[in-house]
Amino acid sequence: MAPPDETPAPLGPPPLARPRGRTRTMQVAETLKDWIHERGLEPGDRLPQERELIALFKVSRGTMREALKLLEAQGLVRVRTGPSGGAQVAEPSVEQAAELLGNYFFFKDLTIRDIYAIRKRLEPDLAASVAEIATEADVRHLLAAMTLYEAPAFGAQEERRQWIAELEFHDVLVSLAPDPLLAFVCGFAIRLLKDLAVCRTIYERPSPELRHRGRLYQLELVDALRARDPEAARRTMSAHMAFAEEVMVAEEAVVRRAFLRARRDAAPPRLP
């Protein structure tokens, strides 16, 4: 990591070819990202002062400031004002990256089956990878997450809290995975389930079968992790995801039928 008061020497003026559809600001931001990578800069390292960046990239002050704002919105740069201010390399959090990606799906008509297609394919592999490295502390962390839904829920609010807690068991599992890409994709699928409108309605409905059997699957998975048995973890998670999809898809159908019925009943009567 470069010292705060030491600015790395520039590599020379980087080319700013502009692909079709990209503004000057976007191209400067992309080239600056490449420059950061080529220099091997890390989160916390300072970028050159604004005037040096302007000279290096041969752009106007306004363009450079807009490029830095774009990278700041992406979580890759942190800009501070004041005498000791300036731009620093930053690392986007998982939450920030997932939120940005989630915006892409905002207007997509995702279904529960779409999300479980990903979960069924990837979470068994994730569970197997965790089983290879899980410690007793990891197992205790997972068991602690399960205490929130040991007893049946009373009321819609408690029902929703337990559904979310069950998903957070999987968040804990994701946090233990050694592969960051696999962990991110699995975690993002779980986030989509939490945010999907139809799921928010489902989570207010009682589902004792899913709570009971889902908890049994999770206990079986914990046993596989404790035994450092990747194949048992894979089988258990595969069965768990298949069962969860079956229940959730059936619940989705009930909620959608109720919605259509309510909309039909609320429609004004047709004139003869």
C-alpha cells in the first residue's frame, strides 16, 4: 500500500479510445480503473491530486470530476473534501454490489422458480465447499442462527421474522464459503427472495411444514459440516432446495390466485 503522502509515478498518458455508446466521462472512468489495476493499487491507496489526474488523462476538470463521481457511485473510489482530502481507492461492499445488480432486475418479472433454478444448481456446491473447511465455531454460528425459528410463529409479523431468519441461516453459510464468486451469486439469489414482492406476502402466511422440514434439513446439513463430509452436505442441500422450491412455488400460486380474485372483485361491474 502506498504511503498517504506519496503519489505513485504515472505510467504515462493512457489512451482514451471511445467505444460507441460511451460518453467521455464513462471512458475516462474505465481508463482510470485500468490504471488503478495496472499500478496494483489497493483499497486505501491515494490517487494523484486532481490537477495531476487532469494532466495525465488530458481531460478537463469537469470531465475528471464526473469520472471520479461515477467511480464513487460504483464504490471503487472514495472522494474527500478539505485540505487533506482527495480521492482514494475503495472496495465495494457485498451489499453495495448486490444493490447495484438488483437494480437490473427491478423491472424483470422474476419468479420464485427462476430464483430456485439458481439455488438448486449452486447451493449444493457451496455447502460441499464449506464442509471441507468448516470449524466447530462455524457450526455453532449456524446453530445460533436456527434458534430464531425453533418454536412455531404466532401472527404474521412473527411468521415473516422466522422466514427471514431461515434465509439468514443460508446467509451465514454463504459467508463461510471459500469461493467469493460462488458465495456472491448464492447470496444474491437469497437477497432476491427476500426482496421479491410475492415472497413478502408469502412470508406473512403460516407454513409449519416448511419450517419443520426445512429445520430438519438444516440440522442434517450441520451434521455433515461437523463430520467434514462434502458429499453428504451436497446431497442434503440438494434435497432441501428441491423441497423448498416445491413449497414456495405452491405458495406463490396461492398468493397470485388471491391477488387476481381480489382484483376481479374490486373491478366495477360491466354495463349491460
